[in-house]
Amino acid sequence: MKKALLGIAAAALLAFAPAVTAGINPIGLVYAPHDCTTPKIEPHRITLACGDSGALLRKAQWSDWGGEKAKGEAFLAINDCDPNCADGHFITYGVKVKLDKIKEKTCGGQLVDLYRHAHLRFIGEVPPHAGNLTDWKLFCNE
């Protein structure tokens, strides 16, 4: 009986070993760069265009978080830059979001496991040049 329990315990530990050795924390402590400088778990907002904040995810709701991929839905807000980017307006589109490519990075002075890529799929209305808006590298600028 004791040998069987030890075997089960060893199998459970080995099940988590690949995730730990790959730099992925199996208990869900994976972050995303909320505003390009602050790591957050399940952020409701993620700035996608760190240079000018011209594109961001708003009102994100996550159905899956903490594994190799995070999945959810949000609104993509894009500055139309009309008449110019400083005076432009944000137009929003519904999107399904998948975050992946976890890497250990320093963000906000903390060393964290960080989602580094966002893939978007539009729900309903699709913006002009949508193909250029589906894949984003996520940054954290210290």
C-alpha cells in the first residue's frame, strides 16, 4: 500500500516537472504587461502599442489563465488618428484573445513569467487593415 501511494505521489510530481523546467509556474502565477511597465495577473487592460498607446485591450475577461496559453475576450481600442493621432478618437472592436509565448522577464522591477505574445480574432465588425492588428508582441519596459 505504501509503495502504491509513493508511486502515485511521484507520478503527480513528474506531471508538474515539464512545466516547471520550461519556466512555466504550474500554480498560475503568469503575468501580462498591463501598461508596458507593470506586470499583472489577469489584467482588465493591456496596452499593445507602448510607444503611443494607440492600441490597447480594454475590459478583458479571462476564461483561462496561468497555463501555456491564456484565453479570453476583450475590446480592442484603436486610435483612428483623425485628424492626427493626438486629436484622434478610439474605435473599439470585440475580440477573442489568446496570450502565449511565456518567458521569464523583468517587468516593473520583478522577475516574472510573462506572456509575450497576443493573438486577436475579431468578433463581429472587422476594422480596416485587420490583418495588421491580429498579432502583437507584448512589451514590458522596466
